Amino acid sequence: MTRYSDLAGKTVLVTGASKALGAETARAFAKEGARVAVNGRDVQSIESVVASIRDAGGDAVGIAADVTNADDIDRLRASVTERFGSPDILACYAGGLGYPIPVLELDEAGWRRTLDADLTSKFLTVRAFAPAMCERGSGAIILMSSASGRLVSEASAAYGAAQAGTLMLMRHLAQELGPSGVRVNAIAPSIVRNEKIDRNMPPELQRKVAESRPIRRLGEPRDIAEAALFLASSASSLITGQVLDVNGGKVMV
């Protein structure tokens, strides 16, 4: 990986960091010398990520919290601040539920659950942590979106709407927080190999999908982690309000 020495000593909170993309991103920040707060809901998985960071010589703390719940987020903020101080970098990765459900078969509960997980969670998290960044006069916020928010996909309309909403939320935040020295950007992956993909997508289908991309491979968690390091570092100091499509050319805008 490219090294970003300016990240050393920074405090980073990664939500949805107990597995896959979030876990890899948390490890990547720790390798750069950042102090990382690992958030998720699965306590055992969080502890595993934290242990892997500490075993590699990094500094991390695990904090279980449901970021769709404002009270849980307040507790998360208090815990992170007590241990490391207010975060310099906020990476909102929590989400999911991109199941292929036709619109007319999606019930109200499923719609609301998906929007809460993929959009409201980011709004609540940023609302809790951004004020301290603005007061300090610096900060970087990264919102995880998806190619499903850029193009119609096989994922549900609720998931697509949440991801597109994440991108508009990102732009509003970039516009409003920029004068206070806070940059806000988004990452929009397509299919990224992880435990769930390997479990549910047969190897032949993975190869077929990879061959449909201009860059003939699927994403790997490290691809997303690299993008996050860049967006959090001074290497992107003039970049805000942008979406980085890390998807092998599936989306070209």
C-alpha cells in the first residue's frame, strides 16, 4: 500500500468495521500509525479485528454500538472521545441489506430497515461527530456508498435509494462543512470479494462478473482501504464533495 505519513497519530472511527471492508480499512489506518476505534454490532468480530491490529503493533479499541440508534451513537462518541479524543477522521461504513427484492414485493418494514441501515445511520453518525471537527477546524469524513447508488442494479430499490441518498448527503455536508475545514467524500464500490461473496457467489459467476469489467477482476477489501487512506490524507486536501468509484470501470462518469 501507498504510505500516508500524515495519518500517524490521527484518531479514526470506522463504523461497520467488524468484518470485510470496514475491518480491512481499520487495519489499514492502524498500519499508518493512526489510533483506530473499531465499531460494529458483533462483539466477537470486533474483538477479532482489534486483536489483529494490536498484534501488528497498532493501537485500537473496539466499541459495539448500533449506529441506527441515536442513543447508541452518543455512547459511542463518549467512549471514543474518552479513549482517543475526538476523531480526526470518520469513515461511515455501516450498512448492507442490498438484497435483490423487486419493488412491488418489498414491504414497508423492509424499506424502512434498509434506509435506516444505509442512510439514516450515516446522518446520525455525522451529526454526532462533525461538530467537534468543525470546532477544531479540520477533519475528513468518508461515506460508504455503492455503485447501486450510481446505476440501477439488481439490489433492491430501497438499497439503491439509500445509496443515492448517501451521495446527496455527502454533497450537502461538503458544501456546509467545507468552510469549517472539514472535507466530505464518498466511496462507491461494486462487488468486492469478502466472506459473504465467496459463500454466496459461485466461482464461475465471480469470473463472469469480473470479465464484464474493463479491469478484469472483482474488487478486494484492500482496494477500498487504499481509497479511504487517500481520501483521509493530505494527498486529497483539495478534494471534497466527490464520489470515488472503486469498481473496476463498472461506472464511468
